[in-house]
Amino acid sequence: MSAVSSQLICKTFPVGLLHCNCTLIGNTETGEALVIDPGGDADQIMAYVHQFNLRLVSILHTHAHLDHVMGAGALKQHTGARIAVPAADRFLWEAVEMQCRAFRLAYTPVPEPDDWLQDGDALALGGIALHTPGHSPGSTCFWFPQEHLLVAGDTLFRRGIGRTDLWGGDYATLEQSIRQKLYRLDQNTRVITGHGPDTLLGDEMRENPYIRG
Ligand SMILES: [Zn+2]
């Protein structure tokens, strides 16, 4: 567990066969919590929710690739939390079964989302949705300005960027999203990535071999 402020806890752990980073953010005073990218292993996610005595109110998705979504249905069933998916990834959410076939992974049905996210939408716990298309048309980062925290999905990695060869991906769009949206945030922002280790935004602006700030 890593504390990001006196009230908020933030825990990131890999889930599912493709080791998507799932992040649980909770307010220890109010008990309110959200989960980002439940790619699988819903039982493990619920164990953390219970361990920290939290109440899940929101299930957020940075994008609708198969490895970031397959635990959503079970979490919804356990908690009744609202599922939110970027609006421009609707075509991917509705084609999860096709995606699973393409990657030869077992398919777990995903329910209809409660909310379709747009750029600038306000989230639970003071978060803001930043639409950063490129890895997929709907790819969205979740920014928690008071905590200097960004959950970037597959848009930006530590010394890497998201692939753009999947459905609707586009390199020029990804580059513009990173430059125009992410590299304008506070350099001290901690970035939780969709796979692998986290990083600092300022470090990526200086050291990322693909896109310099
Ligand atoms: Zn992805």
C-alpha cells in the first residue's frame, strides 16, 4: 500500500493473464472507493476493498481493450458500483468477444456500462477524465490533481508509449495526446501505467525515448 495523502490510499497490482495494472483508490475517512481497469481477478480486487474497509462506488476503464475489462462484471455484481467506459471506445466494449478470439483468450461477458465518459468529466474522489486518444480512440487518463497522480492506462509507460497497431490506434494522435494533454501537467505527477512500473511525468518528459517533452 502506498499513501498518496492522509485520507486517500492507492494500491496498484497486476491482474489477469496479460498482467494489466489494476488500481484501487479509496478514502479511508468516508470509505468511498473507485477501481480503475479491473482486467480480471475480481476476487483479489474485492479482498483489497474489504481489507481497507472500503465501499466501491465506481468502476472506471482507461479504455476498452480486453485485458483491462474482464473483471468489471463480477465487481458490478458484488458491489453495484457504476461502470464507466470512454465513449469513443464503445465499439471495442461491444466487441470484447471478438478481441478475446483475436488474442485466443477465454471470454467473460461484460455488462452494459452505466456511463460513457467524455473529456473533462468529474470522477469520484476528485478525479478528472482526460481524453488522450491514440492507443485506442477512447483512451482516457484519470487525473487526481490534489494527489499529483495520473492513471495513464496504455497511453504512457515508463520509458515507453502505447502500441498503435490495434483497432483504431493512431500514432500521430497518441503523440499529440501525450504532448498536449499529459506533458502540460505538473512534472511531479506520479504516473501509474497500464502495465509494468510507475514513473514520474517529469522523468518521461526528459527521458522517454519515443516522445520528449
Ligand atoms: Zn490497451
